[in-house]
Amino acid sequence: MKSPLRKFRGLALPHHHKEKKDQRPPPAKLDNLVDAAQEMEEMRTCYDSLLSAAAATTNSVYEFAEAMEEMGTCLLEKTALDCDDDDSGRVLMMLGKAQFELQKFVDNYVNFLSTLVTLN
């Protein structure tokens, strides 16, 4: 007669001792991953450089716009003081107005660059 435990031996689940599979991707995929990471780092560096250049340009253009405004104001003040010569007064007034128009364009450019830098 069989012992009660021997009856259950056949019912036990088979034990499979498989070796654990290596979960690492194949070397080709790993190389592609490393290349992609390097490319991303290069793009990030390039992007940071572009943002830095845009910020420096914004500062320079802002200073240029301020200088243009001062020049336009000076030209218009000269026009107000020099009422003797109609031709020179008219030319100075045209130059002053042109300066202010140019300054508006430069201000718009500064605003565009500032928006570009602050969005990122």
C-alpha cells in the first residue's frame, strides 16, 4: 500500500529550472540608444546656444532702440531750436520722424525676441 503522501507526488507541478534570460537589448539596439542619447545632448546644447544668442541679441537691440529714441528726440529738439533755415529744419524734422519710425520697428523686433526667449 502506498503512503498517502506518495499519491500526491504525481499531482505536483513540474519544476522547470530555466536559466534566467538576459533582459538587456541586443548590442545593435543598445548602440542605437547610445547614439540617440548623444544626438539629443548635442541638440540640447545647440538649442541652449541659440537661446543664449537670442537673449544677447535682445539686449543689444534694446540698447540700440534706446539710442535711436534719444537721437530722434535730439533731432526734433534741434528742429525746434533752428527755426532760421527752413531747409535744414525740414530735413532735421524728417530725420527725427524717420528715427522714431525705425525705433518702432526695432521695438517690435525686441518684443519678438523677448517672446521667443521667454517661451522656452
